[in-house]
Amino acid sequence: MAEEVRALFQDLQRHIQEGNYARVVAAADKVLAQLPRDVDALRCKAVALVHQSLFEQALQVLQYDELKEMYFEKGYTLFKLNRMQEAQAVLEAAPSQTPAVRELLAQLYYRLENFPKSVSLFSQLVKEINDDYQAERQANLTAAKALGVSVGAVPPPTGAPAKDTYELCYNAACIAIASDRLEDALTLLQEAEELCRETMSEDPDVTEEEIETELQLIKVQLGAVHQMLGQTAEASKLYQAVLKTKPDDPVLLAVTSNNIIALNREHDVFDSKKKIKTATSDQAKLKLTQAQK
């Protein structure tokens, strides 16, 4: 039996090295048939299920007492299942607040609209860590600040905004909008659009369609600023341009449709009624913040 188990573990290790997660699960199950509570096999199975986005199954495995130290993996699984309160309890209880745990907590606080805590954690992580994800981390920090400012939960930042990437430009524009600096926001969004196009055009494998998809959010926000400035023709043109690209993101589609409804409040009544259905879809409701709803 010892030789058989050793061979099963060798198969498991090989599938892990190959990154074949479906086979990792199958190999782990074979080990568990021989050793039902083996910690290594359980851990490998849980991680492989997470990699396949099989979160319900992963959570079942993570319930084993043998895996009670896998706070991050359990918190992440609950997060992906939109069980935010449970995820928060797990992550906050982790005895070791590793950077991975704190980064996930920062994202979770953002989703729970606890913007002060999200900003605090992202700020710490930006200062403490310098890796390949620093630009994304900085963008998340700016996004948390932007929404925090918009609901009065976070004070407006002072000093010149970071504009190294189009994501940072976009988030700085959101802060400007929340601070009622609409002309500044317009400039920042135009810079974001230009930077986005320039950055993505540098990759020869990126198509014009992919660039336009990435620009959708910037253009909708540009339209919103034009709308707030009373420049309705410019706003309508931007919204219609985005809708022509048929966005897949339900939140983006809902926000765009909602803005068009506001723009057309006194005309195009029938078109507005159609867009109301889009703006109130179940998918959109799940992802919208309270302020957006």
C-alpha cells in the first residue's frame, strides 16, 4: 500500500507542475480514497478547485478541520461567492495578517463600501510592497478614495494626483468629480483616454475593438461630466458611441442607460422605457454600489 500511495502522490505532483487542475483534483481524490484526511491532498484539491473557479466545491473541502489554517483561501472563496460578511469574519480572524490577506480585505471593504478601511489598507500596502502589481494596487487605492470622497466618508486628497497610468488618471478624475471640480475631471478623463489608447496601441496584438472596449468606462464617465456641465449633445454622443460597442459589463450598461434616461427625461420616452429595464437588471443590482443604485 505504501508504494501505491507514493505513486499516487507522484501523479499528484506531476499534475500540479503541469498546471492541470482538473487532474490535480482527480489525483487528490485517489489519494484521499486511501488516506481520507490527508492534509496535503486536501490542500491541493481545495486550491485546484479555486483555480477552476469551482468555489462551492472548494468551500466544502475548506470546511475540513485539517484546513482551518487556510484563512486566505477560505476568505477568497467566500468573497467570490459574494458572501461578504462571512469572508470578512474569516479574514479578520486570520492570526497572520499577510499582505495577501490584507489586500483581499482591502478589496472586500471596498465592496462593502467601508471606504475608510479600504483606503487605509491599500495605503499601507502601497507603502510596504513594491512588486509587479503596484500600479494596479495604486489604482485600487485611488478608486477607493474616489468613492469614499463621493459619499463623504473620506476627505478629498491634497496635492497633485498621480497620473502615471490611464487607470490612475481615471480614478483621479472620479475624485475631482466627487469634489465638484468638473473641469479638472474633464481634463483628467481626456488624458486617461489618450493614455489608454497610447498604452494599448503599443501592443501589436491588441485590436482596435479591444481598445474601444477598454475605453468604454472612460467614455461613459466623460459623458457624465459633460452632462453635469450641461453639455448634453457631447454627453449623448459619448453614450451612444459606447452602446454601439455592445458592452458586456452589466454595471457599465446600467449606468450608461440610466444616464441616457436622465438625459432624455422630456423626450424619447419610449426609448427611455426600454433602457429602464437594462438599468435595473439583477446582474447590475448585484454589482452597483448604494450610491450608484
